[in-house]
Amino acid sequence: MKRSRTGIGAALVVVGALAAAPGSARAQEHAEHEVRTAVDRIFEGMRTADADAVREVLAPDARFAAVGAEGGAVSVQPMTGWLDALASSEGRWEEWIYDVEVRVDDPMASVWAPYTFYLDGAVRHCGINSIELLRDGTGWKVTQISDTRRTGSCPDPRNGSA
């Protein structure tokens, strides 16, 4: 009985792929962890009013994009004004993200996260953050944060209701 070289070759490819899979899965998990760490630095910087810490994870021309309530106008702005406001916020801002989804494809990542924003400890608004990142030689950099905002029926994850 003659054995097919194609069958043996295919079997070797499958075995090789299975052997490589754990390493690639670990690499993917590591990349997702790095992305999440970069994003968490933004929210820690908001909580502590540390604009410099936030600036470290922003790409040079990073921007905010948002759409007004109920299909209003799209607004795209540089982050400079927000960073100035953050620096003078005296730690009054706090934003909690939860149910975070991270997607990574080599040097590009996207984070989708519901959030609740607190001002002076009270729920102010909530919505979804969509955060885009690119990796350069120094690490992950946020290129854009888009969000939705609503003021009603906001969860309160800080106090256990997310």
C-alpha cells in the first residue's frame, strides 16, 4: 500500500500548527494585557488629575470623537483641551470601565468598553468608549477615543451595579 506524501505533509503541518498554537495564544494574551494596561493608565490619570501620565499613552495627534445625543452632529477634537481640563480637575473626575473587550491584530488594537463617569463621586453620565490604539517602538499609543453619552439609567459599577 502506497502512502500519500500529501497526507503526511498535511499531518506535519497540523502537528506544527498545534505545537505553535499555545505560544501564539500566549502572545495574543500578552498583547491584550499590554493594551488594557495602556487604557487603564488613561483612567488612572483621570482619577489622579495627572495629565502627563495620560499624555504618555497618547499618540501625538490623538483625538476625541463623539456624536451628539439622538443622532446629533459628529464632533472630532484634539485632546489638548481635555488634557488641560483634566490637569485642573483636582481629582474630581473618575471613570469606571467594565465588560471590556480587547481586540488585537499585530500593531493595531481596539477596545470597546461601557463606562460610567463620576464627578465629585456622583454618577454624571455613562455610555460606551471605543478606543483605538497603534503600537510603535515605545509601546501602545491611543490614537482616538470615541464615546457615546447618556445621563439616564446609568449603571453604578463603583457601588456594585454594572
